[in-house]
Amino acid sequence: MTEDFSLENLSSLLRAQLKMRVREEETDETAETYSLLHVEEKAVFAKRMMKYLRAVHNVQRLTLSSGFLEVLLQDPGTLSRQPPQLCNLEILNLEMRFTSGCLCSIAYLLKTSPIITTLKLQSKESNLADVGDDWEAGI
């Protein structure tokens, strides 16, 4: 995500798989990798993740990586903007960690996807001692 790519019109896609990795050379990222990012980096990544969600707003099947979920809501202005509506999304596959970032992002996605019929969660180890006790507050 160090480069910004142009996504014009992907409304005809029925399936999308979006993965985020902080650095190309890191093969084994952990939740700690994302928690150590600077606030500015998290905000840039979050804006790009929202851009990608808006670009694939018509998909019926969506797969998101844990990295994507970790940074999705890290831009302070994200929740005040109009969220992308994933009105056709029926199947949502998520790689997730039990961290506040992932849990908030999952709740956010479920609120913006009214017709999900299948939700598949693949748990990944978080390696963090605490998920936080206030994760609901920002939703």
C-alpha cells in the first residue's frame, strides 16, 4: 500500500479479494506489525482501503485480509463520511485477528451490507495481550 493505484469502475465485478500487507518483503505479518505503524500511515492506508471498498461496491462475494481489517477504520474522519454500501454482498470471507481494529471493521462491514447470507471468519493469531474494552465506542 505504499503506492496509490487508480480504480476507475469495477462495478461489474462479482467477486473480489482484497489483501493488504504493510511491506512486500514481510511474509509473516502480525497484529503488532499494524499497531506499530505511525498514525499518518494508518490514515493513508485507511483512505485507500475505503477507496477499494467503494470501487467494488457491487460484488456478491468479498474476501478481506486481516491487514485490510486492521487499518480500515484508522482514519479519524472515516466514520463521519458516507460509508460505502455493499448492497449486493451475499458472501463475506474474512481473515481476522481478535483485535479492536479487526472487530470494529467487521461490525462496520456488517452494518453496511444488508443482505449477507454467509459470513466466514478465519481466525489468525494476534500476538497482542489485549483487544481493548472500548471497541464498540467508535462504531
